[in-house]
Amino acid sequence: MSVAALRRPALRLLELLGVLFIASIGVFSLVVLMPGDPAVDILGAGRAPSEYAALRTELGLDQPLVTRYLDWLGGALTGDLGRSVVPPQSDVTDRVLSALPVSFEIAALGLVIALLIAVPLAMWSAYREGSAADRIIGAGTFGVLSVPSFLAGLLLILVLVNSAGWFPRSEWVRIGDGDLLGNLHHAFLPALTVALAELAMFTRVLRGDLIVTLREDYILAARAKGMHPLRVLFTDALRPSSFSLVTLLGLSLGRLIGSTVVVEYLFSLPGMGTLIVNAAGQGDYPMVQGAVLTIAVIYVVINAGIDLSYGYLDPRTRRVHV
């Protein structure tokens, strides 16, 4: 492989490391500079000043911010995110690794559901531009985008959990327990909740790009030759129309992992959102820092991978920055 071919991935790697470094500073500063005293949050009010001072020393809170940041970053680089300061003072990395698969599964399953619905809808809507079906799909997706996720979750719970009894609300079965169908049964409704807004957005964005592509000369030529409409849509129009959709996929997956707080609370899921909310309420700042940093790393890495995938979608982009 030539040096020119390796240049773009190398530049992207340097950018990735720079963004992650800035993100680590932001995460550390956001939590450390929050109002309040972790020692008071942990011990409670009314204790002797000496007790608070001893705890701050034990936790390293009396050290300069730069020293604390470097110690924390050095541990994070080796996979050590510290220990919880709230009893039972568990290892942060272990807690994050336990909660992350739940949030990731809900986010990934939500994206799959959104894509399975959005891509056919967008293709049909674009191909039938201006028809009654196109207008219905447009109005429906606009309506779905107008519904907040917490309200959609409540409606789904009322209809499918409380009334119909088709899904459980406050239980969770991990994939590692060996019950895949049980896991999907518990995960489907939360995933559908987070998928609704995404599928509406995917449909509208992909429809717009497909309409532009379908007006290209090579598409018109393919139609004139009598090619089947489905073949034109799938083989000739879908791939060059996927740039915006692929970008949204990366943004959506990273965002959903970090924004399932409401959904996890509604469905009582032991994911990252619940972990962060509970840790923040207890003043457990090492847990908050570790969980938020993990989400930031996932978000940045996913979007860097999405950026590199453009070369596959359109070979012309491989010449960029070369």
C-alpha cells in the first residue's frame, strides 16, 4: 500500500487522538468543577470539619487540578477508571462494563429497527414522489418527530404493557444468561421507543437524497432501458444516496448510547443512563467521570469509522486529503 493511501487514515487517527484528549479534559472538568463538595455528599451534612478534610485527602481532592487530571488520565489509559466513592465502593470499570452492554444493545437494536422500517419507506416515498402514499409518509414521519421519547415510551407502556400485557416493563434478561428470545422480548419495546424518532429522521433524509439521485442522467437512462424499478432503486440509487444516512447512523448510535437515560428509567433498565443518574445523585464523581468518558470515546470512535467508510460508498472521496 502506497504512502498516499495511508495518509488519510493516519491523519484521521491523529485527529481522533486529539479529539479524545480534549474530550477527557472536558469530562474531568465538567464533573470536578460542578458545585458542591463530594466529601459532604458522601458523609452527609453535620460532620466535623476534620472528617471532611480527612476524606478529601483520602480521595486526593486536596491535590492540584492538573495533578488530579494526569493521575486520572493515566489510569484511564490503562483501563483503570478508579473506584466508586460511595459504598460499596466498587470498581468503576467493572460497573461500566456491566452497564454498557445494556445501553449498547438498546441503541443498536433501535437502529436496526429504524433502518428496517426507514429504508423501504424512503425508497417507496421517493419513487412515488408526490403521490398520496408519499404525502402520508411525510406527514407520519413529521408527526413522529414531534413526539418526545419519554412520551412515546409512556404511550407504548400504557398500550402494550399495561393494557395488552405483551411486554414486561421492569425486568431485564441479559444475553449472557442464555435466553436470547427472552432478552429480545425485554429489549424490543425500549428499542422501539428510541427507534421512533430515528426512523422518522432516516426516512426524511434518505427520501430527499433518493429524489435527487433518481433525477440523475444515469438513472433516467437505466429506466429508459426498461430495468426493473426495484433494481434501479437498490443497485443504482441507494448506494450513492446513503452518504447522509451513514453519517446519521454514526451520530445516532453514539447519541443513543448516551441519551437512553429517560428510556432506561421508564423501563428500569440497568444501563449507562441509570448508572450515571444514580452516581450523580449520590455524588459519586469517579463513576460519573468513567461512564461519561466511555460514552465520549465510543461516540468519537464510531464517527471516525463512519468517516473512513465514505471511501467505500464513493471511491472519489479517497482522493480527498491525498
